[in-house]
Amino acid sequence: MAEATEVPDVHSYPLGTSRPALAVADLPDPEEVFKVRRIGPRELFKYALGPSLIALGISIGSGEWLLGPQAVGQFGFVGVGWVILVSAILQTFYNVECSRYVLATGEAPVVGWGRVPPGRLLWVPLSVFLVIFAFIAGGWAASAGQGVYALIHGEVAPAGAEEPRLWAIALLVLVFAITAGAKRISRALELANWVMVGTVLVVLLAVALLVVPFDLWWEGIRGFFTPAAPPEGITATQLGGLAGFTALASGLNWYVMGHYRDKGYGMGHRTGYLSGLRGERREVLATGVTFPDDPANAARWRRWYRLLLTDMWGIFFVGAMLGMLLPTLLMAHAVRVSGTVPSAADVPTFVATALEPDYGPLMFYGMLLVGVLVLFSTQLGIFEGMVRVSTDAAHGTSPRLRRLLEGDPRRFYYPFMLLLLVIIAVVLHLALPVNLVQWSANMSNLGALIYPFMLMYLNSRLPRPARPRPWHYVLLVANVLFFGFFFVNFVADLVGDPLITF
């Protein structure tokens, strides 16, 4: 057994219902986890930060590259920008609360939901279903396939073309290869996103500074901080999709936060991680571990919580805002110079096509390459996330399955990934990529009506040093009201007339 999963059996800590009590052990020091003498700036970036990059890689794809630019391209910044800002702030707070549970218990959120009454038989399968139902449509994959087609052929794919879908499937196979070739899956995803997200943001900033006039910069920044009624003509589904996928996936963000366990944050160091096929066989504990309420552990908890806040607000929030501002600025400029607006069919390649006449083929292919990186980072995170949530849920709640797997979650992870690959390859033929993405985003808003309340239940029962402050609960309720409104409006729009029209 690996050292990181050995837990002293001191005593237990009951939490919630229908799940075994948590074991109790001391929190590790960050230096112990990351095997360094001290956590300075260099060690912070090299070892400690990273899980939020996986979330950011997903975020910059569907919301920031597709839905945000499409909305701004059609309707402008005012009335749209403030929705982006509010969504990013609320989601970052929500991410911190989801991750609080992971740090304090070492359990992935999907396993923790089984502790909420009435228990695991309802919440664990329902949570897996919601994640897969929200993302199985494959709009994120189909959009990446469109980008690859345009990059290869130098033109936008014709309507209904099969080749972009084949490229989307090929990229799904590439995700499988990345995870299979990893020693530690989360670390491989982190490194891939450091490269992709870093490249994307640097290139977008350079291009925006080069081509976007100052008045558009000011209009874009001002739009974030100007509360205004949504612009006339935008639908509830469009606005709900923009809110849902700005900064990640609103109420379903928890499906990515299990990476803090695999990174070794807090008690995640005691519960193990998913290794790749090249890595050692690792046991992941089926039940989490928490820490005793004493001064030494309280001090360690404060250190881990500061690292979490640095990762979430310093990387995720800042990156999400830049990731939304820069593509929307370029889209607004593309609309201005081309005299046309993007449609659902051409939004993944609109900026590259619109800027080519004035800036040449280098701009065209450069923007297409950026688009492919953006959308592939989303594809990587979502596809792996669906498999990870299903694996954690099955392994954590079924003793019989654990016996069949002989303590090796990889025996479920990789076959299930291949099964999902086949299903998504079929489903992504059903609609335009952006329409599929809007469906996923609005389904994510459904989660905002459920999981903030479950977090309140769980986090209020953590060891005292890890419990949220009262104003954290207020912000969780704000998540319910903001994103829940858009989901209710989305359902009303589906079955008849929306509650509000703009």
C-alpha cells in the first residue's frame, strides 16, 4: 500500500447519513505533500497550484470561446457583460465551497453527496446522471472538430459536413491516450492545461492589443461593470447558457473539484488518487478521512485554505475573466470590420474568417489554432470529468464493485471512458455544436437549484476549523437564485413561453 493512503485508525467522525463515519488523522503539512522544504513563490507555482487550471481549461472553451462571443457579437457588451461578471464571482465562491469539503474529508463531492439525507441511493446516482446528461450532448467536442477542419482546409466546414465530427471523435481518442499515458491523471491534465491555457491567454492578449481599438477595450470593460437590462432580442436560453458556462458550469462545477483530492490537498493526501496506466497501482479509499479539532490541525487547515483561495481566485477567477474579455473583444472587433454577426453555425471560426481579409492568413490560421487549443482543453476536462465522477461514485459506494476491481479503480475508469467515447460519437451528430453547448449550460443551471443546499448541510458539519462563515451561506443562496432563475426560465421556454422576454 502506498504511504499516502495509510491512515492511523484513531477514532471516527460521523458525518451525515447512509455512509460510513470518516476516519480521523492529522492534516499533513503542505511541505510534506509536495515534498519541499518550504512553500515559496517558486514552489507555489511549480507544485501547489494547478487543480483550478483544469477547471479553467473547461471554462475557456464553451462559455468564453463560444457563448460569450456569440452573445456579444449579436447584442453588444452592455446588458451581457454584467451577467458574465456576476456569474464568475458566484461560481468562484461556489467552487471554493465544493473544494472545502474535499480538503476537509478527502472525499470527491459525488461521494460526499451520499451523506446528505435521504442518502446515497438517491443522490449519488442522480448526481452522476445529471453530469452525464448535461455533457453527453457533445457540443464541446463537435466545436473542436469544426476548428480542426477549418485549420486543415482553410475554410469553414459546410453545413452538415461529416469530417468535423470525425475530427471531434479523433480528439476524444486523444483524450483517452493522454489519460492512459499518464502516471497520475490529474497531474497530466494540469500540465496539458498549463501549456494550452497559458498559450491561449498570451496569444489572445497579444492579438487583442494589436488589433482591437481603445474604444472597444473601454466598452468591453465598462460592460462588465454596468448593470443593465438584457439587450432586446436575446433569448432566455442564450442568456442562461451564457450565465451557466461563464467560469465553468454553474451548479455542476463540483464535478471538477475532486482534482484537489488527487493533488493531495488537505485530507486528499490521506485518501489516494487515480493513477494512469503508466503509474503505480494506487488504492483510493472508499471512505474519507478528516482531522481532529485541535490548534495544530486548525493552523494547518488555515494554510491549506489559503492555498485553495490563491488557486481559485488567483488563477481560476482571473483566468476566466481574461478568457471571457479577450475573445469577446476580438469578436466585437470582427463584427465591426466584417459588418456581419456570428450565427450558431459559424461562431467557432467567425473571428478567424472575419479578420483574415485585413490581417492575412497568419491571423486566420493563428486564431484557428487558438480556437482548437481552447476547445480541446474543454474537451479534455469534460470528457475526463464525466469518467472520473462515474468512477468515484461507483468505487466509493459499491463494496461488491471494489472487490471485482481488486482495489484498482482503473479497471472501471478506462472501459467506461471507451463506452462514453462511443456514445458521444453518436450523439454529437444530432445538432449544431453551439446549440448543444447551450443545452449543456442550461442543464448545468439545474444543479444550482440542488447542490448549494447540499453543501450547506455537509460543510456545516465539518470539523469546526473547516466550517464556512455565515456570509458563505448567503453567497450559496445567491447561486441558487441567480442560476436557478435561468434554469426555470429555460424550462418555461421549452414547454411554452418564457417567464421573461427581452
